[in-house]
Amino acid sequence: MGMWAGIRQGMTENVAEKLSKEKMELTRRQEARLEEQFSLTKQQALIDQSISIKGMLGGGSSLSIPTVGSSSTKSSAKSNFSADHMIKVLTQEFELDENTLTEIYSQGGTKVAGTANIKRAYDIAIKYNDKWKTGKYTGEVPSVVLGNMLSNAIRTNSVEKEIDWDTVNKTMGVQINDEVMSMVGDSYVVPGVTSFIEPSLIEKPTLAELDAADKRGIMTVAESGLTESRDINNRISEITKQDTPQPGDVEEAKWLTSRLVKIQTAQAAFKNNVFSPLIELYGTTFMSSITDYYGELEGAPLNPAFMTASQIPIDVTDEYTYGLLVTRGYIKPLQRVTYLLPSGERVTETVGNVSNG
């Protein structure tokens, strides 16, 4: 009986010893994992602090520090193209100057900043080209417009600055240790930025809009004829009522009478749906104002009768009457006039045009 008791006691002690060793091993492994986690947490804290410092200094680092355990470093911004690819597209597809694009990239100072500069130009180029290809917009070909955009870009150079750790410590509110300082480095880069003025495209007017512009033009010249006829009749009435005409009044009345006959002839034609005579008197003035106000009509195929070449010059008789009519407000800048010189030579010119001679 005593022998079996001893055996059982020995077996119990062996099991207890084995369990104790296993427990110790589990505890050791748990402590190792905790120590490893602490080390990783500490390392991540150091990395986070260095990233914060670089961000505070302007984000000019050419290197991005990965997060511990992150897989983001395997593929960076899959949706974005490299700077080399974008430069190749801009030079080959849009015929932009490669040297200028390379300078813009280099002025960024870092890979990230340089790529961002090129991407701004690339995005604008693609957007402009996609619209231009639809045929629904007016504008220069992409190579010309984008070339001008590149030439007129506002560019700043990158600047490398030494880190003032005293300022960093005050700003961060903590004393930065040597390990973080080593990770950050001795200097940082303030990126160079290139800004572009995005070119605009004007949507082409529809046929309905062109018809509406022509109709408005016809109604406008009709109203212009009525208004001028009324003003001329009132002015002639004023002059004829004077006991003693003022200097120039006789010439003015004579010219107004001749002008009134031309307007009345054009109005008679208008009533028979012949619009050209009135358009020849007033067309250019209307279309100049409407194309200035509605930019999309600039260069549009409007009724050619409204164009400058179709408007007949105003006959102002002679040099004296010409000066008189300008002084009294009948003739305005940019109107086309014709008159006879004392020599009998006829002159046609645009009022206020210094190139007239």
C-alpha cells in the first residue's frame, strides 16, 4: 500500500512540474508579445511624430513614411499616372514643350510636389481636349491654347530650409528626441508651385439661337429707323422755326433731309419684307453690341448683311459737314463715312481710326 502511494505522489509531482513549465512558457511568450507590441507602438509613435513635424514644416518631403503594418506602400495612388507618363502625353498628344514641363516638374523640389504640378497641367489639358473634340464649342486647337497656358503659368521655385528644432519643440509642445530628429533630417523643402489659368471654351449657339439673333437684329434696325426719323423731323422743325439760323444749321438741315429720304426709302422696302436697305444703315451697330454682350455669338454664322462690310458708309457730304456732324453727335466713333475732298476725290474711312491717314 505504501509503495502505490509513493508512485501516485511521484506522478502527481511530475504532472505539476510539467504544468508549471508550460505555464511559464506561456507567460514568457505573452511577455515577449507585449514587449514586441510596445516596441511597435513606440516605433509608430515616433513615425507619427516625424510625419506631424514634416507636415508642420510644409509637407515638402520627397519620401512618404509608411504606417507600421500598412500595405499602402505596395501600390501608391493606382488611379494616378506618373509624372513621366503625363509629360509624355502632354508633349506627344498636345505638342507642348518638354523642356518647359521638365522645368515645372523640377521646380516642385520634391517628387510629390513636382508630380502635382504636372498633374494640374495634365488634368486641364484632358478636360479642354475632351470638350473641344465634341465640336460643340468654339476655341483654338488644344496645342495652341495649352501652349499659351504653359507660357503664362505662374511659377515659384522650391526652397530648402534648415530645421529650427527650438521652434519645432515649441510648436509641438514636446521635446523632440534624437531618434525622431534623425528620422526627419536636418532640413525640409518648401515645394515650388505652378499655377495655371484654365482656358475656357464657349459653347456654340444652336440654329434656333442664331435665328433668334437675326430676328432681333431685324427688329432692332426697324426700331432704329423709326427713332432716327422722329429725331430728324424734330430737329428740322427746330431749325426752320428759327428767325436767324445758327452757323452750320443750314448744312445740318440739308444733310438731315437727305438722310431722312434714305431712311424712308429703306422703311418702304422693309414693309415689303426687303430688309437689306435698313440693315445697311444700322446693321453693324447692332451686331457689334450683341456679340460683345453674348460672347458665344462671336464668330457665329449670323446673317452676313449685319457684318461691317455690308453696312454702307454714311455720306457726310464734305469735310466741313463731316466735322459739323461729329460735333453735333450725329456721327460717332467707329462708324464708316464717305465724303468729297475739295479736289473732288472721294474718301471713305472709319471715324476715329488713326490708320486712316
